[in-house]
Amino acid sequence: MKSNTNTKTEITFEDFKTEVLNDYKTVVTSRECSLLGRREVLTGKAKFGIFGDGKEVPQIAWAKAFQNGDFRSGYYRDQTFMMAIGQLSIEQFFAGLYANTDLKEEPMSAGRQMGGHFATHSLDDNGDWKNLTEQKNSSADISPTGGQMPRLLGLAQASKIYRNVKGIDTTKFSKEGNEIAWGTIGNASTSEGLFFETINAAGVLQVPMVINIWDDEYGISVHAKHQTTKENISEILKGFQRDNDNNGYEIFRVDGWNYPELIDTYQRAAQIARKEHVPVMIHVKELTQPQGHSTSGSHERYKSKERLAWETEYDCNAQMRQWVIANNIATDEELSVLEKDIKKAVRDGKKAAWSAFINPIKAEKQELLSVLEQLSNSSANGVFISKLKNDIDAIDEPLRKDLLIAARKTLRYTISETTNEKLALQNWINTYIETIQPKYSSHLHSSSSKNALNQNEVLPTYNANAEDVDGRVVLRDNFDAIFNTYPEAMIFGEDAGHIGDVNQGLEGLQEKYGELRVSDTGIREATILGQGIGLAMRGLRPIAEIQYLDYILYALQIMSDDLATVQYRTRGRQKAPLIVRTRGHRLEGIWHSGSQMGGILNLVRGIHVLVPRNMTKAAGFYNTLLESDEPALVIECLNGYRLKEKMPNNIGEFKTPIGVVETVKEGNDITLVSYGSTLRLVEQAAKELQALGIDAEIIDVQSLLPFDLNHDIVKSVAKTNRLMIIDEDVQGGASAYILNEVLNTQNAYQHLDSQPKTLAAKPHRPAYGSDGDYFSKPSVEDIFEAVYDVMHEANPIDFPKLR
């Protein structure tokens, strides 16, 4: 299947003929897979189909320019390219369509993504890096249109880092920064903001990025005149064309049906990007979409007869076939024989893929039928059990849920029975769930030895006369130690470089470590995050700084859809251990209140969310994360940089554990749970409550995702029998999440003598001004009175009503 990428300047005609025919075999094979794949969806064997038909020939040309070490960041039309580089067989194409959960059969995602979403394996069985310079690489696709663009920027920037930063071990990751990051996007999706943000950023950074724009004149059913000004993306972006006086892009336009011109264009584009580190845009025009956008609709509904006729004539495969014949490379008869053989090969591959998918389930079905047969013979309700057994037996090609539904329903007929046959069914159900569930749920986080939860705590230590310094100094000196220890570490963000970030946590570090490692960026949060994803996927250790937590919302889509799912959607075969640094909490004003925690927690599962109460704790988290291989969001306290902290003498070495709470103050009457800046208010309220004889225990959550893995909070509630969660997020946000964890996961309800309470912010953001914070979020007085009310209800004599 792999296309011959022989690009020697001098080859014999026979060599040339062999290469061209090999290319033609690949494009025909890909097209036949698309055609047969659509039929598999329409017959019900596959759920949904989205294919690369109409884009075959330009992808062949692209594959010839794609070298070992290069990376792809694409979308769901690139199947021909994956076939041409030898990373997608016929059987694997159909395995993806059927959602086979066996990674060996379906190496792209083990059935976790729909067909058309492609990835190569960057990690081995142990979760360690493979040598990425010895293979052709594809970062795992995501469906949201335009979402692949920010990651593309980082994949390209990695080559610039590897070429220009000394001291990094590049063995597995780069050969002198010569790798290109290639992106693909449909013409309509260039309307997305992520596209424009990425294009601008790549032009500024001057990185080896080549973006392929597949232009078939439509976006689903909507014509380009409704998508793009002048109906031409390269026309409106021609201001990005570089010239003698200004950096920018090299921009090419080429017809997608012109085989020789495509090959020439891609060779020239690759040479520019690879050698000069200049971004390149290739606008591939006059493409077609023979089967429409997807199996969810027919393009005959929205294309004119004239357009459909043009698409038939200028189909890239048809045009290549004509070119092959016209240039005496093969006759019509020879191509017909070849095409017939390919059709058979695709049908055979489809059958093999279906057998590989269904046969294990059929074997599981037979196991269940045997168990149900024995149970029906021994149970008083055997007649009902036999019906369920016969229903399952009648399904020739069952799904796994069919088996489990029948087994669990059968168990209901034996509620009052105690037999070995019933025990066998119970064991079958439990074993089946334990075996099958991980096929759909594993690898949300790293399962390697470098998992963040495997990193042990190292406490900060202090000299007897340790100096009191601003918290930002602890953070700054710790970053200094990090950059000195990890040459592959870097940080970038708005104001992060020259001035050392807005709170001086990076003061002087750009001057010491250079502009490539401590960098300023434009105001473009999504691509700041995307830089981090791509850099991390290529073995670097980036820290992407989002200036304020509120601005995370600009980047939340790719945090959720891309970063959080990398391990999961590749079943542990890719990783992006990006650290996202930001700051928030407890300030005035709608736009800098920084407490959108409820939304973040529910959208970024797969990313650790860490909420240190001071800068020493934050520094410890950075040290922990840099020894792990997982992504995380660290939210520093925006009002804590100037507060005094003791300076540790083991800067760069102490580590804050992830998923572990800390008891800040012990007490007996009530357990108060909080985090971040609000914890200081809780501590002050506890001091004032102590004066009235109320002894509160205070627990700092520290880590929201994961949450209290040792279940220490329930141990506290078992002692105090009362619980209050104080949070500056809105009601029903992070406080509700914490309450659910403590009551339902840790079962703390059984220890409560009083109703568990949450004290959260008002259902709006803080108003601007010095009083906005006080009247919008829990104050010391709010906390004091809320705790007092709980104690009043429990003991009204000792604690009479306050107001």
C-alpha cells in the first residue's frame, strides 16, 4: 500500500512508470475503501462514515514530500495520505469504521474515534517515547473543525526549538530541527477563528509549518460564497506572502487534479519549510467530494447538475487516469485489470476486518449461552431464562451490550435463588464488565511509571533563619532551578518574557535563558495552548501561560477536545505533558474574578486541575509535574504574589503531591473544606470562631482533579460530624463537585449529625470596585456566620441565634 517516495532527479522511465502506477494503485484503493465504507454504514455494520474521496491525488503528492520525523496535524479526509506513508492498511481502514477495540487491529484509536481520525504511535507498550525521527508521525485527530490548527503550530515550533536551543537531548525527537509539521483543513473550516489565529502566530514565529487547504467549494452543504470573502482563502491571505523586506508565508495555489503539478508544488514547499523554517500555505483548489460530506446526507440535494457534471469530469482520480494513459504509462485495458484487482483486495480486506471485529464477540456470546443454558435448567424461572437465551442466540452478529443486557436481565429471575448456576452467571457478568469496560474507558490518564500520582511528596525545608520573601520570589527562584535542570523546559505567554510576567514570577529569566525558552507571545490564548500541546507531543516540556484564569475560556475548547483526550483517544500511544500556568481568584471585577471552576472541572477530565494556596505549594506542583508525563492546569493565587512566605533551602527539589489534601488546622466541631485564596479567609474566620468556643478543622483541597485520593476528608468528618465547603465559584460549581465527592464517593453522609453545607459565591461575577468582592463572594463574616448557624442548630443553648 505504501507509495514509493522516490524523488531522485534522474530515474529511468521504467522506475518512473512503476512509481506512477504505485501511486495510482493507492488512490484507487483509497477510493474503493470510501465507496465500500459508505455501503457498510448504510447497511448498518458501521455507525457513521466520513471519507477522503476526492482528495486522493494531492495527498499522494504530499506523501512524497513527507519525511521521517515529520508530523501531521490534520482532519478527517486524509486517509489516502495515511495509506501512502504506509500507516493505514485496508483492514485497518475498516477496523476503524467498525470501531474495533483491539489496538492491534485498529491502531488509530482502538475504536474510540470514528473512522477517518488518524494517529501513529509515539509511545511504546510502557508509555516511553519511541524514536520519532525514524518514523512518519501523525498527531491524533479531533473532529471539531479547526481544532487541529493550534496543535499544528506547536508541532512546527518544536523544530525551531530543537534547531536553536543547545543542551537538549534530541536523539528521539529531532535531527537538527529539519522536521516539518504538516496541517490539513477544509476550505470552509478556514472560517474558524482558530485557523486565523494559528496562521498569524506561525507567520510571527517563522516555523516550519505547511498548511494544506483542501478546497472542494463547499462546507458540508454550504457554498464557499457563504464561507469566505471573495470565495478564495489564498486570495484574502495574500497579504501574508513574504517579500524581501518582511517575513511571512510562501503561498502556493495548485489544482487538485493535476498530478505532476502537485508533485512539483509539494517538493518546493517542503524545501522552503524544511531548510528556511518559513511557513508555507498550499491552497489545493478544484477538488471534489464524490459522496458528499458524510453518510448523513446526499450532496445531490445541494449541488447543481452543472456542478455534479464538472465533479465527474474533474474528479482527481479520473484526471490522473487520463494522464497515465496519455503519457503512455499504462493502457486503458491495463488500468481496468488493475482496478478490478483492487476492488477484490478491498472487498477481501473489508471481510477480514469484519471477521476480526465480530468473531471475538461471537465467542463471548457462546460463553454466555452456555452459562444461560445451565441456569435455565436449574432455575424455577427457567422458561423466562430460556427466552432470553434464545433471543441472544438468534442474533447472528451481536454487540457486546446485547450480551450484557441479556445476562443482567436474566439475573433478576434468580433473585431468591442460591445455586451454583446463579453464581456462575454472577461471575460471568462481573468478569465480563471487568474485562470489557477498560476497552472503552482506560487511559484517561497515563498508565506509565511516570504517572503524576506516582511522584512522592518532598517537603520544603528551611534554614533556621529563613528569610521572609514575597511569594513571587519563591516562584521565580523555583522556575530558575527548573530551567537550569531541564534544558527541554520553556515557558511562554503574554508578558511572560521581557518583563518576567505581570507579577514578576519570571523576573530576569528571559535574559538568563534566552527568548526561545522564556518567551513573550501575542494576545492569542488558543494558540498559546496549542503551542504547548504540539511542543509536548514532540518531547519538550512546555509551560503555557494564560495570563488570567478568565482567559482560559478562549482556549477551553482545545483544552477539552484535544489536550484532555490525547491519552484516551490514542489508548495510551500518544501523550502531551503540557503544564498550563495561570492565576485567578479573589479579585474585583467581572473579567478578572477568575473562578469558573465548575465549568473547567466538567470539561477537562484527563487534565489535573491544581489549586495551590500559596506560591511554595505552586512551585512544588511544577516540580512534581516535570517529573511526570501528564498535562495539568496550575492556578496560582492572583492576590498572593506579594504575601510573605519563608524561602525554602531546597528550591527546585520539593514536590507537592497531586490528589492529596492537607489539614491546615485540626479541630473537633466542624470540618471546613476550601482551596486557593479563599482558604486564607477560612483561616481567619476559624480564629474568630475559636474565640466563641467553636473549634473548626480546616482542610486545603490543593488538587481538584484528582480529588482526595486518600479519602482524608471523610476521616475528618467522622471526627467532627459536620461539614462545610467554602468556595468562591458560583453555587453548584466546584462546591457541588466537592460535596458530591465527599458524600457519594467517600460516603461521609453516614458520619453527619448536621446537614452538610456549601457556601459559594453569588450567581454572578463580582462587581468592579473595592466592595465588589465582599458582596459577591464569601467573606470572613459570611464564613463565620454560616458556621455559627450550623452550631446554633446543633446546640442552640450554647450558640444562641446570631441574627
